[in-house]
Amino acid sequence: MKVLKYLKISFVSLLFCSLIFANTAFAQVEDTNDFGFWSSVGVDYSIGKKLKIGLEQNIRLKDNATTTDEYFSQFDIEYELFDNFEIGIGLRYVSENDNQGKIQGYENHFRYNADVSYKYEINRFEVSHRFRYQNKNELGISEAQGDIATENLRFKTGLEYNIKKWPLDPEFEAEVFHRFRKGEAMRYSKYRLTLGTSYNLKKFGKFGIYYRYERSVIVRLPRDITIFGLDYSFSIN
């Protein structure tokens, strides 16, 4: 019960901070802004009652959704240790479009992550928390050549409200990122706020739509990105 009480307090605190961050973000006038479009298609398969594997393909656009930012394939494994408490790992192969500077073109990166997540219900609300460790580096470039893995600690809280006799339940998520690299101290780098919903067609899969606001604060002029996203997933069993 103490753990549950702590998680509830954490959610309220994060939600309050997110609203403050959003208000600060929109007050800025000198920041770099962009609009992006993100889409994904995925499939998952359950092995028994506790283990699930998934494969997903994503493409993301930038420069007001006119240029490919990156596309990637991701493989995930999730295991439920006990009711509503899961651990997981993810492996991602990324092709990033570097269209700035003297040397431009697609760069290949590899990213892996480890997750711990927990969810619970409060009346008609479902609250979820996820803690993630993430490590990413460029392939084909050694550390001596300047490639140092970028690591992140991420904490995300989600809130979904179950509306009676209505299939499109609203969902809100807030996530904060803390970045660190070899030889550098950890520092708060960016946050995301997401509002969306999803529709489950049962035998035909699940469709999702969302609007996301992302603000990077680690650079001299913080970067604001608004994102429109669509996703589709299908469960084999």
C-alpha cells in the first residue's frame, strides 16, 4: 500500500510539473520550432500468459513533415513478473537522416533499452508508470573516431479515462528525459506531453492517434516540436 501511495503522489507531482513546463514553453519566442509526423506499424505475439514479443516498423518526418527524419525497426520483449508489473527490453536499428552541415546523408545507429513498468486503477482511471534506461550509438564509428554512446534515463506517467459505452478513451502521457554520456554529468534534457486515443477493432487490430509536444532544453536555444502521430498494431493471439 505504501508503494501504491508513493506512485500516486509521483503521478500528481509529474502532472503538475508538466503543466508548468508546457506553460513556460509556449511563453518562449526565440526557440526553434518544427512540426513532425510519426507513424508505426507493429505486430505482437504472446507466449503463455506472461511473456510477449513484438516487432515494429516506424517512420518519422521533420521540417514541417516534408523530410524523412529517421526510420527504424524495433524488437521488444515484455515479461509480467506479477499482476500489472512488467519488465522489458527493446532493440532498435535506426537510419537517421542528417541533412545539416558539410557531411550529410543517412547514418546507422543501434539503440537498446531496459524498462520497468507498473499500472493500476483508480475508479475509472488507469494510471501507468514506466522507468527506462536507454543507450544509443552510431554504427561503424569507433569511440576513438568520436562516437560516444548517448544514454538516457526516462520516466513516463500515463493517465487513461474509461468512458462508459464509448470506444475512444482519452489518454494523456508526460515523460521527462535525463541525458548523460561518458565524461559528462547527467542533466535534464527534454520532456514530452502527449494527448491521444485508440480504437480496438478486435480481429483487425488496434489503431491509435495522438498529438505530442516535445521540448528539448539542453541546447542554448530550446527546440520545440509538435507532432501528429498515427499507429497500428495487431496481436496474433
